[in-house]
Amino acid sequence: MIIDCHECEHYYVTWDKYAPHGCRAMGFKSRQLPSMIVKKTPPGLDCLSFIKKKRKNKSK
């Protein structure tokens, strides 16, 4: 299972057209989602820095 970086507090979109995905926890940018890079790197584990984003309550 690949973790969805879009749901992580550490994920951000960069202005770099060659590396549009970034991870603040790991300190890198890449063309692919950071969780995919982590999964491909030995030992092939899921990202251990994942923290689910807290959603703002839009109802008042």
C-alpha cells in the first residue's frame, strides 16, 4: 500500500517544474510523490513520517 502524500502534514507542492512534490520531514523534492520514493528505497518500507492532516471544520 502506498501512502497518499496529499493527506500528510509534511507534503507540499513546489514551484520546481522538474520536482513538483516535496516532503518537509525528509527534506527533499521529487518528480514522484515522496512516499513512492521512500517505498522504492531499500528496505522498501512505507513512510514512517506520515502524519494525517487535520481538516478544518468548514461548518459554522
